[in-house]
Amino acid sequence: MKTQTAILQQQAQTDVIFDTHPEISLDLSLVETTLKKGYQKPFLLIDTRIVRNKARRFKAAMPRVHPHYAAKANPDPRVLKTLIEEGVSFEIASIAELDLLMGLGVPAAEIFYSNPMKSRAYLEYAAAKGVEWYVLDSVEELRKIVCIKPDAKLYLRIDTPNIGSDWPLAGKFGTHLGDISEIIEEAVRLQADLAGVTFHVGSQCRNPQNWRVGIERARKVFDEMRAVGLRPRLLNIGGGYPVRHIKPIPSIEVISEVVNEAIADLPEDIRVIAEPGRYLVSDSACFVCRVVGTATRNGKRWMYWDAGIFGGIIEVSEGLRYEILTQRHGPEIPWSIAGPTCDSVDVLMHEEMLPENLQEDDFIIIPNAGAYTTAYASNFNGFPLPDVIVL
């Protein structure tokens, strides 16, 4: 059994490997400049120069892998326009996202419909608009798609390990290995164009080897597809590329070493794409909100913000640890932090160490919050949606 010292040494070595490539975040002086103009409600401040940098960095790290941005991460049209200008393509989960992208001039044929469970009405709409590529992970979904669009190009989402991901995604989606043959056989029977394989390694994946395992499994599925006369020509290595918060992460350059090696001898007729979402936009933005009040109950300190679970900070409920910055200094104490609504679910965190002298009207700044914040926000309880300010 490893000693505690050995475990700490191994972790330190891993952290050094992860930290070999610096990450770029929004300049906090831009937040200060924005606040000087006045504050009305919570806002997300986005620097599109960083979005451009991340897109270029992704493509430089994996030249053969074309990024299809997951629109759900941040669907602000100004962000989407920036990615279009950088030559990034897109994947969607709904027809609202489809309409948004088409309105910006993105051809429907280049938009991948990567939601494994689609309503019949949504499929009919997407097919009528010209979407060609559709994901599936069950026999039932295969039959539904083929019934509506017999010439659809299909790609099969398979299950793969999510070990080392902050949020494992296995379970809700992904065909298990034992079900793959049945789906392939049904595709042959229906004369469907089952043309590719995809997988997802889990959100905020800190284990680059998950991509290697996923690619190896996909290649085995390709062999099974070819054996029955199908013509695989798409490998979609999904999302999960992490961004820096509290924990060290493997950079895209570290992940690319694994991916590039795994696809090095892949036939040239196999198109390789990925679905980065968080990676492309998170670092570009800071989320800013304000303390609306504090309270002491039973000896414990509580702090209430004007944005909470329903106002854009919902991912903390799933375990995401944001870095939290304030303009206060001095001794830190454990705080319980809650949002402004009257719902008991609207509690963000407990035992969060922050300055003891934080008080009403102080600003809270959360770096690297460009993904899954304003996209999740709602008007629940009558509180306003955060603004999105794009530089």
C-alpha cells in the first residue's frame, strides 16, 4: 500500500505535467472598468479575443480533429459569430439551436444533431431544414430517424469510461458494448447509412487516457460495421476538454498527445471531429454578482448573492468548484452562500473560506465562467436574467 507521502508525491508530479501549458483568463482590470460604468444586475463579461485564442489552440493541438462547438455551452450570437469567423463548426441538441445557427449563416448540412434522444417533431423539422448527421444510441432511435429521414447519415454513441471526469456522463446516454451488434444488424436490415461512432469521456475530464480508450472502442465498432457491409467514415471524439478552476487540469496539448497518437494510422477516409463546448468559451469570461445581505444564525455566517442556482451558478450543485474573488482582504472564515430566491434549493455552498468582512453591496467575481452560466439562468421567482457583455 502506498504511503501518504508517496501519494502526495505522485499527485505533485501529475500536477506538474498538467501545468506545463499556461491557461489564459479574462483580464480582471476589464471587470473593474465595466463596474465603474455602473451595476444594475449580475452580468457575464466576455472577451472574444480569448474565444479566438482557444479555437486556434484547439485546432493547432489536433490538426486532424475539426471542432464542432457544443452550442449549449454558451449560445450568445456574438460568441457564435466569433467561432464562425475562426472556422469552427457546430453541434446542437435542439431545433432552437439549429434556427440560431442557420440565422447566422451556418449551413444545416454542417450542423451535427448530437442529442441521442430527439422528438419526432424535432427530427421532422431538422430534416426539412437540411440537417444530414444524427446521433443515436438505441435501436428505437435508429428506427425513428430512418422512418423520418431514410437517407440520414447516422453515428452511434457508445459508452466509454468516464474515470477522472468531474461529472461522469455515462448512464443517460451511450450504447453499451453488448447492444452494439443489435444496432448494427438493424441498420443493415433497414439499409440505413450508419456511418460513424462517437463517445463522451465525461465533463471536465482530467484523465487523457479516456480518449485513447474511446478511440480504441470506436475502431473496434468500425471493424464490426465493415464486416457487414457498412461504410464508416466519421469518428467523433466528443467533448469533455477541461478548463482551469480550482483543480489542475491536463492542457489541450497534453490531451492532444494521446489523441494524435490514437488516430495516427486511422484511414484518410475517416473524418475526425470533436465537440468542445466549455473549453472554447469558459476562460473568456467572468461572472459578476453582488452581495445582497449577510446573516448570522446559530453561530454560522450566511451570505446571500443576487445570483444563485437559478441565476447562472447552477453547476456548483453538481460539484464544480469555482474560484471566487472579492475586493475585500483580511482574515477568512467559513461562509454558507445562497442565492436570492425563496427556494430552499438555492444554496450554493457551505464552508466556503472568504474574507470575514464581506458585506452588503460587495462584488463577487467568478473567473472562467463563460460556459453553462447564463445558458442555464432563468427568471425563477421574478429575478432578472444576467446581462451578457461582450468586449
